[in-house]
Amino acid sequence: MKEEVFYSKGMKYIKEDYPDLYEGNVSLNKVAYTGKALDYKTQKLIALGINAAFSDDRAIKKQIMSSMQEFGTTKDEIVDVFRVVLLIAGKPAFMKAINILYELEDDECVCGGGVI
């Protein structure tokens, strides 16, 4: 697990002003991403699917980029995650996630040494 990775813009303020809340988030992150039965990459792909099902644009983008940078996750692996989103959350959530993936590709997002 990558230590203390939080993509929320406000997390730096929490760390500075409310260290107890920040440490609680760090602890929760460690408990959630244990890698005991599922490896960290699989857990991150689950997180991507959950964010896609919630249609959280910013979180979807960050999870895609993080997964590609940390694990070399392929576009096909991400689309497989979104296939499950289509089944569980429906076409609007699926299409939003797919559109974000292709926007990153159109922007030629450099991820993990390669381009989407």
C-alpha cells in the first residue's frame, strides 16, 4: 500500500489544522487497504468501480490515473471494471465513467510512463 495518499483537496488543511482527524483517515486507509485476501491493485479497482457507480467525476479520474500510475493498469482492465458498473449502477454511471476514461485518453494523460 502506498502510504498516506489522499487526493482530496482539503486533506492538507485537515493535516495542518486537525491532526487527529488526519491520523484517523490514515488509520482507516491502512485498515481498508490491507492486501490480506485481495491484492492492493484489486482493491483499487474495486474503489474505482464504487466511485464510478456513484458518478463522482473527480474521484473516477483520480482513481483511473492512480491505478495506471501505480500498477500499470490497462485501459481494458478499467473497461472491465466499468462493465460491472453498467450491470450494477446502470448506463448513466457507466457512460460517465467511460467518457472520463476517453477524455483522459484524448488529453494523452501520461500514466505510468505510457499514454492511455
